[in-house]
Amino acid sequence: MSFAYFISSDKIGNQDPELGQRLMHSFFIKLLEAEEKPSYILFAERGVKLLLPEFSAVDALKILETEYGVQLLACVTCLDYYGIKDQLEVGQISGMPDIIAAMHESDKVIHI
């Protein structure tokens, strides 16, 4: 079964920003240890900021991409909106048609 994560924030939850950032860091570190890996991780809105060098778990994302073949797709509109397209440390710049195709290809899409 193939699945994808759709990430639209740079933190998990919306109560405490610092805790939410810690949880997002932990999510990617623990994903490395998980038996099943997603086919795709799709980044939109503030989620695209997780692909920048300053994200504390960017090395985990690099490992997911290079060693496990997880495709990391970043929304080009979001990157342009934040002016960070040239700062990506990991992942591929993608348009909405690519993100939609990845969702359709997946058996399940989980929004984080």
C-alpha cells in the first residue's frame, strides 16, 4: 500500500508554536525508524519551510529522500510566496498538478 503525507505547516498543532516545532522534528526523526515509509511527502503553505537548511530535522528528510526514495514535493506557489525557492536544502520544486498526481497515485493521503 502506498501512502503520502501532506504537510501544510511547519509545526504540529496550533496551540504552542515551540512545542509544535519540537513535535514536527520528532515526527521526522521517528519516521526514519518506522517500518513503512511514505511514497511521497507533500509540502504546502508554511510546510515548505521544513525543507530549508535551518529546519532541525532536515538531515532526516535528506535520508528519507536519498536512502529510502521518498519523494519530497514542495509547492512552487508557496515557495514563491515566501521568497524561499532558492533556499531549498532538500526536495523538489513542484507544481500543483504534480502534487495532485502524487495524491491520486497514493492509496492513502494523511494530512499533518
